[in-house]
Amino acid sequence: MTDVDAAQRRKWLALALLASTQFVIVLDAAIVNVAIPSIGKDLRFSEEDLTWIPNAYALTFGGFLLLGGRMADLLGRRRLFMIGLVLFSLASLLGGLATSETQLIAARALQGLGAALLAPSALSMVTNMFAEGAERNKALGVWGAVSGSGGAAGVLLGGVLTEYLGWEWVLWVNVPIGVIAAILAPRLLAESRRESDLRHFDALGAITVTAGLSLLVFALVDTINEGWASTQTLTLLAVSSALIAAFVFIELRSRDPLMPFGIFRLRTLTGANIVGLLIGAALFAMFFFLSRYMQEVLGYSALEAGLSYLPLALAIIASAGVASVLVTKLGFKKVLVAGLMLIAIALLWFARVPIEGSYVSDLLGPMVVAAIGLGLAFVPVTIAAVSGVSQDESGLASGLINTSQQIGGALGLAVLGTIASSKTTDLVTTAQGAPTAVPGALTEGFQLAFLTGAGFAVIGIVATLLLVRSEDSRAVVGASPAELPVA
């Protein structure tokens, strides 16, 4: 084997390591959904506190992503990756050992913090390892496949583990993966960081943006409990807005800002982040409502609900691989539009689910369409979000697209959850205790949520057409690694 072949093999092994950790990060956001009833019963959660099992993770993940991306650029991407691995694995172990709701929620929050350090450092290492063009498109196709399938696999694996081993294992499953990744990281990953004489950390900017984003996510995810017009929600949104405004003011005056706003001169990057937010808003909630529909309306067990996602997971993996090839042939803009159109079609199809539904006739078709759409959308939006970005700012760009998707997911779940809950409550109140009131009311609430999610996907199509530059998209068509400089 020549030195060139050995270097290429090492690079693809490094991608496998980084992609596997990204898979676990995405999986962990979904894996607890099926286990929530068992966790609530064992740890005696109150009904209103159950939402904090997934939301504690989303809160710290979304709040610290931007900071994690910049820390990776300044302090070293491999270093932050390994610190994130340790935090994530330790939190997973503690979560499985939790004996109270407070302990579990704290462990989930620590998991989110570890993920916020892991995700942007991993993606920025991928973008720096592979030359912009066909080689990077192929690598990000693998990245998109594991990221897109992580949510579906999380629900599938969560059902199996909860049914046969107990809910603790939906957390403990992360520990051996984290340990193996930590052992392999120094052998496969080279350290990289921003090379600059000026390495001021901008502590004040870091504090204001992290606090502002964390409060924003908290306000959004707790609207299901407090309502949009509550004093808590309005106060938190106001404080969050003030902190984010202060962050902008600080960054514009900083010598070495945490967020160089010049990066938004890249119109395609800006458009990709807006579209990423809308994809998160449309799809994160889809898994939540589908799981509830199958278990609360159709009467599926946790295992049956989990296994129902298997075709969706396989279709995402296949479509993400196809997406990386299509991007090289057609450019990322056309592929992204096609993916968003399929997502909109799938959500409109889900909006027709009946009370006495059938998996084959009512769920399998839209699941496969949604999976293909997700694969075709996730890969090009990630490529667009890092296209034309310098190596010094790759961690920042990676943190931005992850942040957009997480904030979008929190916003989508908050908006669609409120819409579904309001519709269901109104119908149950009107029915005055009729035996079929609850399944029917739940179904109509879910239908309205899916319909609104389709609207998010349509807005994403418009944003892609208006904001993603066709010139940038065409720049990756027909490119080969040999023709392109290393970023």
C-alpha cells in the first residue's frame, strides 16, 4: 500500500469515527421518546415534567452549540471532540443510574452540553479533511446518512431496549461507543485549530449568546406547559432578545469576535441556515407526533412503534448516499428543493391519518417519502452551509448549521405541540366525555400539526430559491478532488 493509499484509508476511517459519534448525538435526541412512559412510571415523574426528559437535552445542546463551534476553532477541534466525548459518556452513565427525576434531568442536560462540544468539532474536522467538491460531497453524504437515520434509529432502538432490557439502557448504550471513540480519536484524528497571533476568547460575547440561546430554547420548549401568552414565556423571550441584542453589540465592537458577522456576507451560508431551521421545525416534531399517534391512537407497544421506523431509517441511509452523488451532478440547490418538496408531500399525506389507521395503507407510504426527502435535504443543506468557508471559521460554520437545526426543532415542537394540544383540548371539551373523544381528538390535533409542518417545508422551498446562490451551487458540479484546493 502506497503512502497516498494509506493516507486516504486513514482519512475515511477518521470519517467513520466522526460520523458514528454524530449518529449517537442525533440518536440520543430521539431514543428516549419511546421510553418516556417507563421512565415516568419508575422515577415517579409528574405529567407536566415528562417533557423535560427530551427538552433538558435540547436546552443545553441548542444553547451551547455556537460556543462549542468557536471553542473548537480556538482551542483545538480534536481536544474539544474528546472533552465532549467524556462529558457525553459520563452523563449517559449517570442518567441510567438516576433514581429521581431531578437526577435524570440534570444528566440529560449534561449530555446536551457534551453533544454541543462534540457536534461542531466533528463536522468541522470533516470539512477540513476533505477537499471542497466531489470528495467532500461524498463525505457529507455519509454524514447526512448517519445524521438523518439517527432519529429513526433512536426510536427503533429505544423501543427494543425498553422492551427487553429496561429504560436505563437507552442511556447506557452510549457509554461503550463513547469509550471506543475516545480510544481511537488520538490515533485517527489530527489536531487542528485556528492559526492566528490573536486568540482572544471573547468571554463576554460567549456568556451573552449562550445565555440568550439557552433562555430562548427554554422559553420555546416550555410553552407546552406554560402557554405562549404566559408571563414566564413573554418574560423569557424578552430577556433572551435583550441578551442576543447585547451579543450583537459586543461582537460588532470586539477585536476578535466569537461571531464574526462578516461570515453572513456568504449569502448561501445564510440561506442554508434559514432552511436548516425550517427543516428542523418540520421534521423534529414529526417523529414526536408519529410515535404518539402509533402508541396512543393505534395502540402499538413501544417495541411495535420502534420497529415501525425501520423502513424509514433504511430509506434515509439510501437517499443520503444518492444525494451526495446528485449534488456533484446537479448542484446542491436543485437537490435541496427536491428534498423539501418530498418532505412537504409526506407531511400533507400524514395530515390525513385516520383514527382507525393501518400501518401499510396510512403510514408506510408517507414514511418512505419523508425519509427520501430528509436524505435529499439534509446532505445539500449541510454542504451549502460550509461551502466557501475558510478553515479558520469551519468550526463556527458547523456550529451555526447545528444551532439552526436545533433551534428549529425546538421552535417546531413548541409551535406544533401547542397547535395540536389546543385542537385536542377543544374537541375533548366539546365531546363532554364521549368514549371515542380522546383518540379522535388526538388524531385531529396530530393532523393539524402535520399540516402546519408541511407549511414550514414550503417556506423552506421559497427560502432556498431566493437565498441560495445558483453560482455557489453550480461550483460543485463535476468537481473532483484533484481539481480543487484543500480548504
